[in-house]
Amino acid sequence: MTVGQQDEFLNYIDGEWTRSRTGRTFDNVNPADTGDIVGRFQASSAEDARAAVAAAAAAFQAWKRTPISRRAAILNRAADHLEANAEAIAGELTREEGKPLNLSKDEVLRSAQTLRFYAVEGQTFGGETFPQDDPEMLVYMLREPLGVVTVISPWNFPVSIPARKIAPALITGNTVVFKPSSDAPLSGYRLAEALVKGGLPKGVLNFITGSAGEIGPTITESAPVRAISFTGSTRAGEQIHRAVPMTTRTQMELGGKNPLIVMEDADLDKAVDLTIKGGFSLSGQACTGTSRVLVVSSVRAAYTERLLARVKALKIGSGMTPGMDVGPLATRRQLETVLGYIDVGKREATLLCGGERLTADGMDKGFYVSPAVFTDVMQGMRIATEEIFGPVIAIIECADYADAIAKANDTDYGLSAAIVTSNPRHIQQFAADIESGTVKINRTTTGNLVNAPFGGLKRSSTSTFRESGRAGLEFYTQTKTVYRGC
Ligand code: NAP
């Protein structure tokens, strides 16, 4: 497709939609059809990034003093805009990221729900008073915003992840610099646009696209930046965390290697269903996606047989085609990574199905891989240890509950973990035994609520502040304790 002027998307800095001072752009490519350029985005420089940070700093004092009811009204109007345009935004999301259209629409509506949640919850998020002996004194703790905060998001949930970071930042009175993933910038653009249309004053939200190498250091290490909320790979998150000043607050939500344990008393159809949903929806590109299945020996054969029957029946194709179960991988880099791990897995273990680059029926134009299931996977193998972030499941045999827990915990990560069992003792014990920030019992490893805290343990997170729910508001506020006499 020829890209015309109308397909160029601009930065939003200090209340203006602007081109990068570099004059350069980069292309956003449809992973289902690489001949389709979804849009052309600004390849911003450090100078553009400095302008974004400066605009956010200049806008802070006035935004902090803006009545909270007015801040909430802006979030609600932005939610209205997302809901009114959900079909169109979902279509763009699928076109740039690849996930099935129904999941894109869910994501857009969930993002609107997030904005509305914080519009309400932010207005009840206050300090507290402390009882004490002196009748002429009032002792209380007040909360105030931090200042300029930077939001950096990945491509796999390009609307809902920035929404759950930006909404609590804004409602508590912070100003924001938002950098979306270079692999799915259009959805983030639509979120920024919704907030601008909602009535945000200039400088309060600054949207900037460009490569991490060019603009990353400026938006994370500049003096006015008081906090960074980052979601992405453990490698990038740890690098940013090490580089920023000690006084910069960080919230890093990172990678995972999420286990699903299948016990001998599990409903096997349910276990298979949860494996399919957790491992293959979004083509395995969910941070909480199931990548290891720890199956107790006595049910391994029966579980594996039922799983293979379901996996082989999955429909693979463009997310725009109704009824598809698995879309393409989101980027060429992701395709190469996943195929690389499948080669590693073939050397380390036994491939039972899938794992092929698909090219028939026009799929050669996209990044399609058939869902792969490996068995005979042992602890310490790379496919049992490293995050693949693709449609690949590793089946690991376990002797019993204790062995399954030991193997599940034998990882650097701790994002999400699930067990399928009907044993009341294991149902009771699992949350205590598993080293994971999200714990699921007879549920899939994926999925989390807007109003409940979310985050990982170990190298899946900085584990400082949780996202989502009321916990999401804490990250963006600091407290003062006041002793007020007469
Ligand atoms: P990524 O490569 O780490 O990139 C994430 C974001 O960080 C992108 O916007 C990227 O910009 C930016 N970035 C990378 N290095 C940076 C730096 N040094 N300074 C500033 N910004 C930097 O991750 P991804 O491939 O987009 O996403 C997949 C990863 O995200 C997986 O590991 C997955 O587990 C994780 N994830 C975690 C969660 C969670 O809640 N725990 C949720 C979703 C995804 P560019 O695009 O310009 O490189």
C-alpha cells in the first residue's frame, strides 16, 4: 500500500500535534500482511523527548491544582470516546498487532472501563488521620502527586496497559510522558487522542513515538522525571531500573515463564481448556501466558492426548477473519525468536505437534507459526527456563504435588501460576506454596481484573508498587505527615 500524508501520525507535545524535529518517520507494519503499512510514525530524537518532558514539567503545578472532579470528568469523556469508537480502534489494533478482532474489542472496552474506574476510585483515595492525646492538635497524612511520570508500554496490550498506567497518574494530579511500543504505536495514539478529546489541558499528557535507543534515556533519566511505569521485557526493565537516579520511583512489570499444574484429580477437559486459553490465545504473546504445563505422571498420557486433539483443531489466520483462534506473531523479530526456540526445543525435547512457519493461503505474507507442544521437557532446558513469548507449550512430568510446586518455583520469574485440581488441601495450599504474584486455582494463568492489584514476584517485577485497582494509585502519590496545632 502507498502511504499518503493522511497515514502519518504525529507526536502530541505541549498541547500540539507535532512532527519530530528529525523529519524522520518509521513504518508500522501489519503482522498478518507485511505489505500493509498501518501508519507512519515520528522517529523522534532526544531533543523531541526533552520538549515532551519540559512540557509535562511546566504543566504540573496547574494540573495538580485542577479540581479532582474536573480531572475525573476528562477520564470519563475519554472513556466515552473509546466506547463510541471501539469498533474502529479495535480494527486498527488487530491490524497493527495481529490479535483476533473480538479480543481487540474487549481490550478497548476494558481500557474505557479502566478510565472510569480511576475516575471514581481516584476521588476516594485520600490520606488518613491519627488518633493522639492532644486535643489541640490534628495529625494527618496527606497524599500528593509526584510530578512528571513516564509511561512506557509494550505492543501486546497496546491500549489497556498504558490505560492502566496513565489513568491513575492523571487522576492523582501527575503529568505524563507516554512512549508506546514502536511495534504498535497506533493504539497508544488512539488512547492519547481520546484523552485529548476528553479535554486535557496542554502539557498534561505528552505522546511521543520513536526508538528506545533514541528517546529512552531522556524520558527515563531526565531530572524532572519523578517516576517510571514500565511494562516490557525483563532485560529492558532491569536496564532502565539500573540507569535511573535513586530518587526516581519505578514500577517495572516484566516477563514470565508461567506454570499451569495439572493434578491427578483434575478435570482433564478443563485442564486442556485452560491450557489452550492460557497458552495459545494471543498467539502465546501474553505476559501471563501459560508456557509450562506440569502434569502429574498418572494423568500425563490422557491429558496430552486430549490437548493434542484440541491444538490440532485450532484455526490459525488473520485476526480480521471471524472465528480464528490464533493470529500471527506481532513482529518479524518475534517470529524469528519463536522459531529459534522451536529449533532449540527440537534438540532438547520431543515436539508433539506444530512449530512450523505457515505459508499456505497467503500466510507467507504474515508471521504465522502453528501452535507447538513439546513433551519430555526437563528442568534446566532452555524451553523450560526462558520466556519464549509465542505459541509454545512445554509439558513437564511431575511425581506429585510437592514435585510440581518445586518445579513450578524453579524459575527466575514469578508473574502468574495456576493449578487444576479438585483436592481441597491443594486448593488451600497452592497460594501459600507458589512463588507468583498472580495465583489462579482452576482458572487460566492469563487475565486480571481492573479493580484488583496486579504484578509479579522475583524477576517479573520490581515488586515495589502494584498496578491496577487502588494499588495503582499508590505508585503515583507521595505522602506527608502533618502535625497541625492551633
Ligand atoms: P520490550 O522490548 O522490553 O519493550 C517494551 C517497551 O519498552 C517498548 O516501548 C520499548 O520501546 C521500550 N524500551 C525498551 N528498552 C528501553 C529503554 N532502555 N528505555 C526506554 N524504553 C525502552 O518488550 P516488548 O517486546 O515490547 O514486550 C514483550 C515483553 O513485555 C515480554 O517480556 C512480556 O512478558 C512483557 N510484558 C509484561 C507484562 C506484565 O504486566 N508483566 C505485560 C505485557 C508484556 P521500542 O518499542 O521503541 O523498543
